[in-house]
Amino acid sequence: MNDGNSDGIKIVAVLGTTRPGNFTAKALALVIDEIERQEDIAVDLIDPATMNLPLPGSSPESAATKTIQEIVSKATGVVFSTPEYHGSYSSAAKLIIENLGFPSVLAGKPVALMGVAAGQIGAIKALEHLRSVLSHVGAIVLPGPVSVAGVRNVFDDDGRCVDEAVEKMVRGVGTNLVEYIRGHVCPRVALEEMMRRGPALDWTPPESEQAAAPQ
């Protein structure tokens, strides 16, 4: 991952599956690569397969829960990816959402969505359900979620996308999120910082100019 500037934009990429060799990770890797082409952006990956996230309500103070809450709370924006399973998003994605607390640390953060599916309809249902839940916890879900249909035919065994149009669409998830952040979040943060600092100090002209000023 790109370490980026500690004072710059921070993006969290959420992988909503634990399945080995999954296609969601291959698609998400394209999004991350697109974002990391910009030097002032750092990307953190949340991969539930590498974390021991507890079931909802069982251990809200667990180390894994605190870790992902801290990562997301510091993020400027989030990319949330999921496969479509049985007409909805994955249980791994829901487990991540549950471990982000309520009130959720996602509240007020822009979130871009991407779903993948083996079928030709794509991940439309999964994305609809995921949008509803993320909006409910207060996230700013961006329009234009990306659904990759027939995903098994889109990536090769090495994770390379073999469909140029699909690759452009998937990379657009990252581009659109960054454009939103630069156009909406960064100006707001700058204004809030100005308000915290208070009004500028009163300026006093040099003595020579004061003497020359009409009385």
C-alpha cells in the first residue's frame, strides 16, 4: 500500500469476503492501484480473512474491532466491495459493518460501492442492499455503484483483467471517489480548519505608513 502523506487523503478499501482466491479481491486491487497513482493518497486494506472479528454483540471491545474502527475513523473516504451471495451482499461484509459500531464510524464518510457476481445480471441486488444498510448507519453512499457481471470470465488466473471496458469501469470506482473528496470533502475540511483557528490577527501598518496617513 502507498504510505502517502500523513496529512493527505486517506482511503480505506474494504474487502467483503474471506473466500480464498476470490474475484472481489482482484477487482478491488484495480481500484486500489488506480487510487495509489496519486501520490498524496494513502490506502489501507481491511481484509476480514486476516482479522479475528467477533460476532455482533459478543465482544465489542475486541482488539480487531478497535483496530478497524480506528482505521475507518481516520479515513477520508471508503471503497466497499462485496460479492453477491444468494441475492444479497456477503456475511463477511455485514460482519465488518457490525464491528464498525453504532453510531458507526462510517457516519458522514463518502463511500463508493463495487460488487461482483458470476451471473450475467451482476451484483445489482447485493449493491442495493448494501447501499441501504450503509445509508442507514450514516454513510454518504456515492451514486453510480459498479457491478461486475460474469466475473469469472473477466479476470485470468493471475488476477489480470482481460476486458478493457470492465477494467475502465472498475478503476472508475476509485477515480470517482477521489474526485468527490477533492471537490467536496477537502474544501469543507479547509473551511473547518479556518474556523477552528479563528479570525486572522489584526494587521497593523508600518509606522511609516501610519505617519503618512491623512489625519
